[in-house]
Amino acid sequence: MRLLATYQTRIDDRESYPFLEACGEYFGRLERKLYVDYHIKGLQVKELKRKYIAEHGITARQFNSLLKDLTAKLASVRESLVFRKRDLLGRIGRLERFIEEKERERERLKKSLSRLTPRSEEWQKKVDRLKKVKFVLHQKKRRLRNLRHKLEAVRRDLESGRYPICFGGRELFKAQHDLEANGFRDHAEWLCAWREARSGNFLVLGSKDEACGNQTCTYTEDNTLRVRVPDRLRAGFGQWVLIKSVRFPYGQEHLDRAKRPVCVVRGRKVYRAVTYRFVWRSGIWYLFATVERDDPAPSTSRWNGAVGVDLNDGFLQVGEVDRSGNPVNEFKVPVAMRDRTRGQITAALGEAVKKVVLYAKEKGKPVVIEDLDFTGKKQGLRESGSRYARMLSGFAYRKFRVMVESCCSREGVELLRVDPFATSLIGQLKFMARYGLSPHGAAACVIARRGLGFGLERAPEVSAPGIPPRGRASRRGYWWQVCKSLKRGPGSGLRVDVLYADRF
């Protein structure tokens, strides 16, 4: 199984830095010019290709690199606009429903005030509550207006088909308006940083029919990177620039494999395409190499059972079942998510995922996760309680899913995704008391069972007050009724009564 993977290293050969800076400035200027010609003016690619090769002294492959980088940025901006439109529509919808609820509450308070004695204690409480509701309504309506204005701007950009790109970054561009607050002594210092940001990276596209996967940037057997110089820069750097001692701390074996041909077709050698990106960051040039990675075929089997993973606020809960779906083990892997930077969360989550996947590989069992999407729920964070909003905002489920997919593919572990319907409720009512599991461990076992193909568990006979009778409802329908009943229950007492219903 082959997947694209990107590996990073630092370029320690300082003698090559002047050339990389010149290339960054030159290709950055050409990319901005190509943005105007291709995206704004709408000129044809064939016409632009001939023009840029003749006028700017670049090869066809270097033009393809510029075009590939630009089209990827445009596609990213468009995808971001589409996501932002969908997100704004969700936020507006939730905010409108919240405003309707508050308006109904305001009317109820007004009616109740007319029936109370003025200046009484209860009357004063109602008046204070009414003032608070009016204030909240005013602020929420202001926010609704702002969201609608943002939605109109996003729709205009999508309808026009012309997507704005700020080469260098909007945040840095706006920093010139408040230099001192952004750490700049004067405008000249900001201008220097702005030019560095606009020329701080460039792409070198690879191809399978080129030596070592890339004719412009060739990674040789002695770990030397040979870069072809554009015609306009040959007067100062010659035809080729050699960057010596380039080694990747991770993925070196995949880059070494790309140096050798995969096969020979009609007398021509076929390699693995390698695409390089040079990035300037904090005074150092970094090299990113994207190449096909050979991943082993899955070595796990569902006949051994499955390992379910339940993502929670601050930890991963793992539940293991055998081939018959019986829980055999559970454990917790802590993951610090709150009050952490994005990089810290990514590192902690990556270590936890790796530990779980290696455990599943050792047991010879596939990994099972829920197919969740918190996008809709996160749209209403402002209208949610502080505790719930804090918990939900720290959830990085999309990042978690990508990490699990990558780690399972790399380790040869099968990954299964299942419907998340009522996993926590079913785990607590069916397996928690019977097997002595924790609430989250029971949910993880339910996830693992679904990965093995077991159907929805049969609901237990419950005589606790407030729980609807089973009747003729389907299993899914009855579990949904139980879930709603527990949410409306008087507290944890009703749930505790139900927990032991299936124990005997």
C-alpha cells in the first residue's frame, strides 16, 4: 500500500543560503505575477507557459511548479470559503433559534410582571431577570447582524470566482498599522520581515519519468541535493548548486528508496516522484520532501477481536474485546488538551495514538473508532454553557482521526470506523456493571463490537420510573427514547437505577 508522506529536515549548508534566498525572491515574484495573469486576467495556461519560459528564463518544469503551487493555494482559499460559508450558516441558524427562545422568555416575563404586586420581592427578581434577558437579546442581535455581513462577503467572493490571496500573510500585513504592539521598531524593519515572508518558500515539482524523481532538484546517493539554477540567476550561481549533507531524521529510508528506479518501461527508468519545498523560518532554511511511502499490508485479523478507542476530554479510553464481542481489557491513555498550544496537543495526541496502535498490533486486532463530526456542535459554543463549551472546544477529533489513519497505515493495522449512535449509553447500561468496566471503557467496548459487525444491542428490561416500556419500537428507536428519558430525568439517581437493570 502506497501513501504520500512528507518529511522535514534542516539545511545546515550555509553556503547555499544566498542561492535559496535569491530563488525564493525570484519565484515568489513570478508566482504573484502568475496569480494576476492566470487568476485575475484569466489567460490560458499554454499561452502563459510559453510566455514565462521565454521572458523569465525558467524551464517548463519550473513553470509547472509555480502553477501547481498557485492552484493549490487557490483551491485552499476556495475550500476555506466554502467551509466558512457553511460554518456561518450554522452559527446564524443556532443564533436565530437562541434569539427566538429569549424573545419568548421576555414575553413570559412581561406577562408575569403584570400579575405581580409592584415593588415586591418576587416582582424585583422578575425585573432583574427581564433586564438581563433584554441585554442578552441586544448583544445577540448585534452579533447576528455581524455574522450576516460576513456571510454576504463570503458569498460575494464565491460568486465572483476571484479569490483574494495575501502573499506573506494578512496578520503580518496588518502589523504595519501598529508597529510597536507587533514588535517592530520602525516601518523599515517591518518591510524587511514582509519581504522575507513573501519570498520565504518555493516549490520544486517532481515526476516519475525524471532521474531520482525530480530533474530540477536531484537527491544523489551521497546525500547531496543538486538544484538547477534558473537562467536569470546563472550569472551569480552557475548552472547547478550543490547542497551538501542533506539527511532526514525521519523517513530517510523512503528518500533513499526514491533514488533507485522502481522499474523499466520500454527502456526508460521509472522512479518515485519526489516534490521538494524550501521554507525559510527563523533564520534557517528547511527542506520538505513529499514521496510515496510503502506501507505494509494489514497484519491484524478480526478473528482475534478488536480494540475500540473512545476520544474524551483529556484522555483516550481503550476497550478490547475478543472475537465473540466479550470485553477482555480496558485502559486509559492520558492526553493533556486543555490550556495547551496546538503543537503541544498534537504531540501529546500523537504519542497516545501511537501507544494504542502498537498495542493493537501486538494483539493482532484491528483498531475501531467512531465516525464523528463536531463541526455542527462547535457552531453553537457561544450559546452553550461554559463547561460544555470548554470541553468541546478542546476536542481535536479531526486531528485524532488523521493521526489514527496514518499510524495504522504505517504499522499495518486495520482501521474501522463505526456509527457513534448511543455508544456511551449502551456501554453503561449493558456492560458497565456486568463486567466491572468504567463508563468510558464500556463505551469503547461497544465501539469495538460494532467494528466486528455486531448489531445494536438489545435494551434491558427496565422498571425504573421515567423509562418508557419497550413495546414494539425498534432497537434503535427504543435506545433513542431511553436516551431522551435519561436526559429529562431528575438527575443521576435514575441513571444509577438503570445501570444495574441488566446485571442479573
